[in-house]
Amino acid sequence: MSTPLNNQASVKYLYNNNNSSGSANSNTVTTHLLDQYTLSASKSALSPTFRPGENISYVVRVVNNGSGDLYTVTVSDDLGGGGASAPLVYQTGSLRVFVDGAPVTVTPDSQPGALTVVLPAPLPAGSSAILVYTSQVRSDIPFSLQSITNTAQVNARGGSASGTVLSVTPSPSATITREAYAELCIHKEADKQTIMPGDTLTYTFVLTNQGNEDAQSVTLTDTLPTGFHVTRVTVNTDGVTTVLDPSQFTVDSNNTITIPNSSGPSIRVPAATSTAPGVTTVTIAGTVSSS
């Protein structure tokens, strides 16, 4: 920090044969007196949102605003808080440190729920250090966790390794929020392993949504085996089964089916809940000829 030194002058005078007087004030001149030892820091995330399992990069900037060198400059990141159950996990080897733009080699101390970085040399007066590192959002974080606030404790010692401890207050932090998204997976099964010509065969497609938003306007395509003739298509969502009319899906010359076509009803896969993913099932039934 610095202390402002404000200074203003004034003049007084007489005129009109000393029968009248006047005065004037000068502009104010400000000079900043630097404290001998002072420290500031800021923290930011390079992405405002997160998904479980995603990597998030953070930047911490530490500045020596004083007139003396700072020793054992230390940044301790809580990785979102909660100790060993912290929602973030430091990605080993991702740390990069720069002092006044020059790279510096630092080996951090990484523990569950804690990342500690100590600069290997004093931070000179007027200098800044930038730390860039990546943490992964745990894939098993609670569904109810809608934001992650990541806080860094930043401190140093003034003048020597045993000097007065300086701490940045409040501790710099960065908050990211859970992204609103849909994320689908598809699994396909056949109801029979072997068939004879003329037999019926049903394919079931299970669409699961791991995201927290419904998947809307879903389109399913599948190139069916040669000789497979579609007889029935159904869609089940939230326990409601819809049987599609043949005019609501398309089978082209390559026997590729598109469900639905532009005339068909929109398919939706519900958002996941705290207990299970959202699920929609699509079935394609048909008969198989000998060719």
C-alpha cells in the first residue's frame, strides 16, 4: 500500500491602497509514499462455467507494491474447499510461474484439497509474479453443487525470511458456476441373437442424458441391415409411449432410418436428476427377409 502526501499552498494579498484584500489557493499536489513492505494479489478462472470432469485453468497474480523485497512469497489454494473432498483436483505438472514475465521453475506441494506454491527467490520491490495452473472438476461432485468458489491464501515476509508476515486481505478467490447443458449417450441392443428369414427383430436404443438440461429436438439415425423392413417405431419418455406413424420417420435407399423426420414429433431426453440420468428409449421393430 501507499500513503498519499497531499500539499496545497495559499496566498493572501492587499490592493486598493491596502483597503481591500484577497486570497487564492493553489492546486493540490499529491505524492505517494510507498510502504516498505506491502503485498496484493488477484485470482481469476479462465472459464466462467464447469462440467463434472472438466479441466479449469486459474491465474493468480501477486504484486510487491512496497519499497522492500518480499521473502517466502506463498500461495495456498484450497481447490474449492472441503479438504480431501474438495471439488477440484490439481493436475500434476500444470503449474507455470513467471516473475516479471520470466519463467521460474517451482515444484508445488500438492495434497487433496490443497495446493501450495512458494516462490524460490525473493520478490523484488515493484515486481509481480503470475501463477497459472489447471485443476480438474471431480466427476463425482454432488449434483446439487451449482458453483465452486476457489480461494487462495497469499502471504510473504518483509525484508527477510524471518521478517514480519504480510497477508493479502481479503483472500483472492474465483467462482465458477455449473454449466447448463445436455449430454447424451446412446446404447443399442437387439432382442435376438439369431433369427430366421421372416422372423421379427426389434432394436432398442437407450438414450441417457447426464446433463442438467433437457435434450430437445433429438434425431436418431441408423443404417439397418439389408433386408430389414421396419414395421413399428416407438418412443418412450417419462413413461409415455408414442407410436410413430410411417409418415413421421424416413427410410432411404440405403435402408438408413431417420427418427423423426420433419413431420414427426420432437423427441426429448429429460435432464438428469440427483439420483439418475434422464432416459428416453426408441424401439425399431421389423421383419428380416432372406436378402
